[in-house]
Amino acid sequence: MKRVITFGTFDLFHYGHLMILERAANLGDELFVGISSDKLNFAKKARYPIYTQMERIAIVKALKCVTEVFVEQSLELKREYLLKYNADILVMGDDWKGKFDEFKDIVEVVYLPRTPSISTTILIEKIQIKNM
Ligand code: CTP
């Protein structure tokens, strides 16, 4: 039984999010997703996500390819989460390439190519331009 784990905000859930989660799930038997808390996002980006963590969790949890979701409270707790969920493989988009190599002692680290031309930031910009 191979357990895959990944992390993200998954705000304004979009096609790129779906693709990385499906590809991550296909690397193992179970997929665990850490969703960054509203507080963590505020600390990192000085703004709250558009969707609350409750909404972001509900959306990701409803996906067929996802086994379980949990709240990522702090970026410093990655190693604890990997151990807690007994992960075999850590998957991240290649915008994070190299950033998680420190965990190679306990998991296989895989960086998957991002889906081109879509991101939460691009969606927010498009919506803002339309409403100007
Ligand atoms: N992701 C992806 N392809 C995209 C967008 C995101 O594979 N086009 C992946 C990221 O690499 C990450 C996960 O989806 O592993 C969650 O990304 P997140 O940061 O929540 O979404 P983004 O759309 O990248 O958000 P932002 O624009 O705020 O950075």
C-alpha cells in the first residue's frame, strides 16, 4: 500500500489543481492532501484566500482521487505531517522544485510539471479585469 501526500492552498479550485491531484493519486494507492489554513495564508501572502479553509477542504475532500484531507497549520510542520500520515511519496508542483529535497530521507519526493496557463492568481486577475 503506497501513500502519497501533497500540500497546497487550492483556492478558487481550478483545472490545474484537479490535474495535480489526479496525477499524484495515480502514483500510489491513497492520497492525503494538506490544505493550508486561512491563518497560514494570511501570514504568507498578507491576504486571506477567496474561499475559506472550510470551503477549500470541502471541495478537495469531495474528489474521488482524494483519500483524506487535513489542515496544514504551519510550513514548519511538513516533516511531522509526512510521519503522521505515514507517507511514502511527497508530490509537489514543479514551481517547488528542489524545495522539499530535505525530506528525501523519509519519503520519495516527486515534482510534477504544472498545468500551463492557469493559476489562482491568473483567475483573480481575469475576474478583476472583467469587472473594471
Ligand atoms: N498546480 C499545478 N498547475 C497549476 C497550478 C497549480 O500543478 N497550473 C499545483 C501547484 O504546483 C501545487 C498545487 O497545485 O502543487 C496547489 O497549488 P496552489 O498554490 O494552491 O495553486 P496556484 O494556482 O499555484 O495558486 P497561486 O496562483 O496563488 O500561486
